[in-house]
Amino acid sequence: MTGGLMRAPRECGSWYWDFEEAGGAGVGAALRTAAAMAGVLGRHGLLEPEALEWAWVFGEGGGRLELAGRALDDGALPGRVMELRPVGAARAEPGALYVLGSGTWFDAAGRGHREPGLVELSVDPDPVTGLFAELAVHHDVWGTCDFRGTPHPEVYGYNAPRLGAALAELDELLGVPAEPGEPTYFGMAEGYGLVAPDIIDGVGPDLTDLMGLWRR
């Protein structure tokens, strides 16, 4: 991989955990779950939480809360989220809580680079159906080829095993096996990694035609 990091407009892999326990969820439970999951991702260098974002259910717009060093399982955080409820929308509840932050990826020479949104973590606090958590990735460092189709074994070797180890640890932590999310044009999850693309004449598919916005 000779260029910079590419990010697809849709995920190239996602995993979800459906706890299938109706009731007893809510914002506090979602934030505690997010804190535990972020702790695992942080130990693998994949996510350092910086902010929360969500859309309001039964209300308009969304909310954002900067963490500023505050832990996700801070007991005061659920109250701070609810304080941002839209005026005149007494029934508004936060939907999926997205944990925003940066992680570290490694280039072909083994040099680490910080990247916002390296992984995307969300936990839905639905009090009726129960918790639902999802982890998604949008970058080409997790696959055997970059988005141009060029194989990059060094980049893959430095990054994919870290993601796989984190996913396995999350399964153990949550006590629920991860399920692969829906495939997209840019890839799909399989086990604790991504499905390898077909290699023809030494290269994989070039996916940059639908990238929209990507960096060199």
C-alpha cells in the first residue's frame, strides 16, 4: 500500500450483538455496555472515545456530547444525555448511541497512524426490545487488498489480526456471539474478519468507482 488510508462511504464489514432481552435496557445500560466494549477496543488500539452522537426517537434532530475525558460508564452521563432532549418533546428518547473517537492503524512499514472513526461502535438502548450493539469498519486496512484491488499483505498483517482479536474478546465479554452484518459493495464480514476478494491476474476488484470521497 503506497498511498494513504481509504475510507468507503459504506461499511466493508460489520458485526452485531443482539441481546434478545426485552426490557431493562435504557440509556444507562447502553452506556455501560458501550464502556465495556470500548475498553476492549481501546486495549487493541482501535478506539479512544471522544464523543457521543445519537438521533432522537419521538423527537426531531439529534444530540452530541463531548466526553472530554469522562468515562462512558460515568454515572452522571445518562442524565447529561437526557438533559439535551429537544424542547417540547417530552417523549423523546435517544436512539442508537454512537461512540466517536480515533484509533491507530499501521502502514506497510509498521508505522502507526491515528485515524478518526477507525472503527464505529454503537449501542441501541431500546427499552422495549433490549440492547443491540454493532461494530463497523470502513477502511481497506482490514482486507487482503486495498480498495484499488492491490494486495497489501503487510498492511493486512499489521491490522486485521488486531480487529479479529478484539472481536473474539468482545464475544467473550458480552456472552453473545457476533453475527455478521449485511454485505455492501465494499465487502462483508465473515467470522472475525472480512471475506477475501477474488484475485484475478494478481489483483482484486477496484472499488474506487463508488468511493465518492477518499484520501491519498
